[in-house]
Amino acid sequence: MLGGVAALVRPHDPAELDRAFLEKRRLHLRTGQADTFARLLPWSLINAQVTLTGLHNGRLRLVRSGKDLPYETVVGRNKAGQLFLKPAALQDQINQGLSLALNHLHHVSPRIAALIAAVERRYRVRGGANAYVSFQREGALGPHWDNHDVIILQISGEKHWRCHGFRATHPLVSRSYATLAEAGPVEWEDTLRPGDVLYIPRGDIHWATVAEGGHSAHLTINLGGLRAKDLLRTLAGRLEGSNDALREEVMAFADGAATRRQVAAQADLLRGALDQPDLPALFTQLDGEREAFQPMNLGLDRVLSDATEIHPAARAPGPAPSKLPADQRRVLAQLLATDGARLAALKQDLADMEGAAVAAAVAGLARAGQVWLLED
């Protein structure tokens, strides 16, 4: 079962990934969890995303070396005027090096969403998940850097990665390079195999290729970290409630001297708050800006078994909601502590509760949208 970061990097110590994240240092781990990773992104899920609707809403991109395939190449129109995706044309393009980019999979797959929620709780970031599937040597993207950190999980096949190091400090926008010469000398390279994890920090130039005759499917977890502007915006918002000067309109129409005096007074208030900020409160407020996951478990709450996986949906650390009944709060607190569990393990962890009471609490949490219930 793949619950959180500890399970993701097992048998390695999750502190290795924690340190790499803090130091913004590239890290490659071989976990040997090929079968577990495969359950995150099965071929059935990949194929279900290859639809005309996916092309229209941006959740599916058909890409080769960073360039999108012209829409009409794989889309036809029948005699009734209806558009349709042409499977033969798509297969032909795949044979020529086309890759699939599957975006926002955390809004599609409960298993992936549960992993994203666990990563967000640990690192206090805004997470997301995309997948890239290639059947020829060329990957979906050429050399580029991202404006956020990424954790790459190799799901199927193999992919050879090359990293060229940093060209910019804390870049605000992503950038692609037209040629390898522009990307500079390779600083690190290795082949990712199923079950491998690769952490690449923001700004590190990277790209990947598939071996001749091979294929690759990998999942990319995006980690959008907080920046100074996020803290300042949140701090100013919290101060407005108790400071008349910060609620006052900044009058661009006034003469320059008056506006400068007004802004100086507001800046003094902000500086004072920055000297001793209530960081836990600021981070909690920023956590709350992430849109809540809303799991649907219709029917699953009625067929619980000891093998059922239970994953918390909370996207931020913290106590279980006080509005929940006591048994549900206790069960959810345990699930948050372990980043999920199978029902059998949960019963063992809460041995002083009756097994039936644990199962009933899980069913209640499922109906309340606090957890995902997953079956193999």
C-alpha cells in the first residue's frame, strides 16, 4: 500500500527526501516497489484519459519534443458532423515518436489524489500530478527547467534522464531550451526503472529519452512551494481586521507626499508584524486556500473488508475536524498519523476499540468525504 512519503521511498529513510527537499538537491532512489507503483498508474487509467474530451479540456496533450501535435492530425469528423478521435492515426503518430501528457490526474484518480494529499500535508506545498507516456526514443519534453520542484515516479518501462544543473536562482517561470548546446554540459544522468524515485528541484535543467524499441510511463508530482509574496499577502490580510490604517484605501489620486505618508504608515505596521510573525497561523491560513478534495465512496462504505485501503483526504496537517463524532475523530487522527492504512491494520492500531466500531467510524468518514476507500 502506498500511503505517504515514507511508503513512497521505502526501504529508504524518508528523511533522505526531506533533506533533499530542504537543500534543493537532486536525489535518485531505487525502491524496488515496481508492483506498488504500477497500481498508481495502470494502463487502464492511461487509456481512459485518451479521449476527445481530454483533448478539448487540456487533460490530454499529444506532444513531441515539447510541441503539440496539430489537432486535426488525429481528429476526424463523421458524416453526421460529429468529431471523433482516430485510433489508427494516433497509433501511427505514436510510432513516429508522439508522447502522451496526461494532466491533473489528481482530479481523476483517487489513489493519486491520496498520494498528493499526503505529500501536501508533509511539505506544506500545493501539489498536483501529471503523467508522461512515450513509446519511442523522444520524450514529451526537451531540455527545460520547471518553476516548481518535481518528484518523478517511474511506473513502467525505462527512461534515461539527464540533468544539466541550475542556470537561474529560484526561477519564477519555466523555460525550455531549443538545443542541447544551449542547455550546457550534463551534470548527472542515470536510467530510471519501475519503482525508482527522482527528485528534481526547481530550476534544474532536465530531459529524458526512452531506449530504442522501449517505452516509458512516469508520474510527475509537482510541488508548488510558498514564496514571500504569499506570506506577505496573508499577513496583510490578517492585519486588516485589527488595523484601521491597513483597511484604508491607498489614494493614488492624492498628492505624492500624502500617498507616501500613508504607505509608510502601512509599511511600519507590516514590518512590526514581520518581526514576530505568527508563522503557524500564517501557514494554516495558506493551507486552507487549497481547494479541498471531496472523495466519493458511494457503495464502498457498505462493503468494507479488512483489505480495504483507507486514505485521508486532508491537504494540510492538523487535528480532525471537531464537528465529527468522537470515534470518527479518533480514527481519522490515526489515519493522518500513518498516511492511511488497511482496515485490518487500523483495527490493530486501535486495539482498544471494537473492530466493528472502527469499521463503523471508517464508513462514517467515507460518507462525510473525509477519506478515500480503495479496493485492489
